Amino acid sequence: MVALVDSHSHLDADAFDADRAAVIERAHRAGVTRQILPAVAASNWNALRDLCAAQAGLFPAYGLHPMYLAEHRVDHLDRLDELIRSERPCAVGECGLDFHVEGLDRDAQLRFFNRQLELAREHDLPVIVHARRAFDEVAACFRKLGPLRGVVHSFSGSEQQAEAFWKLGFSLGISGPVTYPRAQRLRGIVARMPLEYLLLETDSPDQPLHGHQGQRNEPALLVEVLRAVAGLRGESEDQIASITSDNARRLFRLPPP
């Protein structure tokens, strides 16, 4: 099996505090040797940096997630700029727009998101983007502030929205929902989309896979996402693993495994 890259894992989350080393070991045994760990708020930047520095194969990304809007301050954007300059992470993120959760100020979300896109452009880094019920608005931001590159993680939009993103040079992160037989729209997109824009992810500890409902998700289960994608496309798991790992390596400029 080709070494896999989990392009979106929150291994720093509290849910892993009791057994993080064992989770990493299970991932390695499953062939998941590298993970991208995106931050969600300024409060976890330092811990995320220390975790990635202490463990080979973990790569930090720093950003301000829209669902944590209440925690963000304008000066966090200046701190983010400084952190990017000093640490040179693999990406900016997790950032984005969430119009699904009630009570999240849209104008404030846009201000934080647009500034993070500007930072990604200024520092020549990809962005890791969260989008819920905001795919068209996210694409509009990309067009306005481009040129940009990155990934729209855990994509759940339409085929037209998917095509708009890869025409803008963005990859789609595919995670646990693709393993559910009822996810017909997503499974159809994954079956037909250009492979060069496909990344595999778990979004651990969230988004449990089919057959694991109600359980904590973890990076070792990326092999089940891989299996689902390969089955939908009628291609070998090794081929999908090789291409998606190369996609992640190029996008995030990862060192060789």
C-alpha cells in the first residue's frame, strides 16, 4: 500500500488526549504516515505547533475557523501573519464561511475569511477552507482575491459547484460521508471528478464513517475512505492512494515520505 496522507485531521483535539500516541500508531499501521493538522482558533496555535514539532509526519496549518467566530479578535489576524512568517506552515486554515449555523455574523465571517485569503496569497501558501451552505460565496471570494490555491475540505456541494472550484485550481477534500450509500450526489461527483483535484481526509475526530456511527473518527480509518473512492471509480486502491498522496504532497509542499 502506498503511504497515505490524511489531508485534514484535528489530532490535537481534546478527544485524543487520552490515547493520542496509540491513535498515531494505528494510523501508521494502516499506512497513514502523514497528516495535515489545521488550527481553528488562536488559542490552539501553540499546542498544535508543539504537537507537530514533536511527532514526525504531522504538519500544522494555522487559521481562524468561522464556527469559532466568538473567540476571534481582529488582532489575531496580525498574530497569524507573524506566525506564518516565523513558522512557515504548510497552509493557512482552517478558515472559511459557515452559513448553516445560526447566529454567526456573515459580515464578520467574510472579514476574517478574506483577510486569511490575502495572507495565503501574500505568503504563497494554500488555504484549507470550511464551507457550509456558502459554496458560491466562497468561490466568489476566490475569484475576487485570487490567484489562490488550496482545498475545500469535506466538500458537500453540487456538481456545478465542484466544477467551479477545480476550475479555480482548488482541490476537494473527500471524507467519511462518501462511505454512506445514501450520499448519492457526493458519490456521483467523486466517481466522475478529475483525480488531480481529489484529496482524502478524515476530519478526525468528527464525521464518523458508515459502520462507525456514534464513534470517534480517527486517521487510521482513512483506508475506508480510500476503499470507497476506489470502488466508486472502478480503480485500484493503490492507484487512488498514489495519486491522492501526490496531490497532497504537491499542494502542501510536503517533504518526501
